Amino acid sequence: MELNRREFLETAGVLTAVTTIGSALPIFGATGKENLFTNPTEHKLPELPYAFDAFDKFIDAKTIELHYTKHHQAYVNGLNKAQAEIEIALGKQDFSLIDYWLKKLAFHGAGHFLHSLYWNSMSPNGGGEPKGKLLDKINMDFGSFDKFKKMFSASAVAVEGSGWALLAYQPSTKKLLILQIENHQKLTTWDVIPLMVIDVWEHAYYLKYQNKRGDYVNNWFNIVNWDTAEKNYLSHPTKDNK
């Protein structure tokens, strides 16, 4: 069974995220010398950089615990399973189910990557505005931090169904972008460097906010880890951040 063009692009995009973006942001632990299929990395849940109750005023401890230990762990397990099945298919040269497992790889691989970035996009000492080169770039590309914040918040709230809002840098245009992502791997562009992300799947906020996604997004800005976002931006030198 052949992959159609859309399915191929979705899958290829996640492979790029795992091998290229993943090496830039050391989340997956893969090196450039490893082959994703014939020598798959055993992906593991990354260490959470704070306690479950670190954001209790804005995100309750139970939500963080369930989100991290159940939901994120499920994506790690799903990614490892997909890689193992693809390796088996490669060894047997039996690709009758390859489209199924490539879709699973895209879904779980992107889910693992985005959750790993999400945990590092928050800090007990976060909030406020970014500083330095990232703030300069936000002001340049969005007009002001306030305009950026309004656009990012509106984008996050408006995600249809389950998904994410992502701040990224696009080297080809030398601009910051705000992207909506449906599920984990849809409605995005791959030639970008992720800087920070907010999860707007219901499991990220429903225990505390129920259906009030907007309240969750507004409060999330009190814990944004701008230091990490700026480090991700500065890790890819451009004329704007030198």
C-alpha cells in the first residue's frame, strides 16, 4: 500500500523533527550517526525539571502528574513501539503495514517531542516578558510584546479540537512564527526551530479549568520560561541575535 503525498509529508516532517530538531534541542537523545530504523534509540520519559505542584496556582499538581506520567509516557511507549515495528518490517522486507506504523511514528514522535518542549517552556520562576535578543526579535517581527502575546493567545485558544500553539524561528525567512498544530503533527511547517510551546489538549487543563481554555492560556503566561525560549533562539546564530 503506497503512502499518499499528504501522509508522506506528515511522516517526513516528524522524522525531520526527530533527527534534525531533536539534535538541536537534546530531547530525544539521538545522535546524527544513529539510523532511526536499523538502530533505533530507546526513547525515555525526560526528567521533569520541577515538582508536580510547582505551578499549583495556575496548573494543579494532579494535572501535571497525570499529564507527565500517563499521557507523555504513552507517547514515549507508542514511539518505541512504532520504531520497533518498522525495524521488523525492514528486516522482513514486509511493508504491508508500513503506512500504519509510519502514521503511528508521526503521531507519537511529535507528541513526545512537543511534550518534552512543553515541560521546558514552563518554570516556577517564569512569566513576565522575555529579555535580550528574543525580546528584540519579538518587537521587530510582531510590533511589540503585547501584540505577540495577543496573537499567540488567540492562536492557542482557536486551535480546533486538540493541539498546540508554537513559537518558532524560521531560518529561511529569518522571522519568528506562531504556528497552530492540530493533534501533534498536523497543520504545521517543518523548516522551523521550535522555541516554546503550549499544550491545549484538554488533558493539559481540564481538571482546573474545565472548558475555559482561554483562562488556562492567559494564566499560562505567568509561568512561561523565557530563559529557555531565548536559549533555543540563540542556539542558532543569525545576524539578528549575534
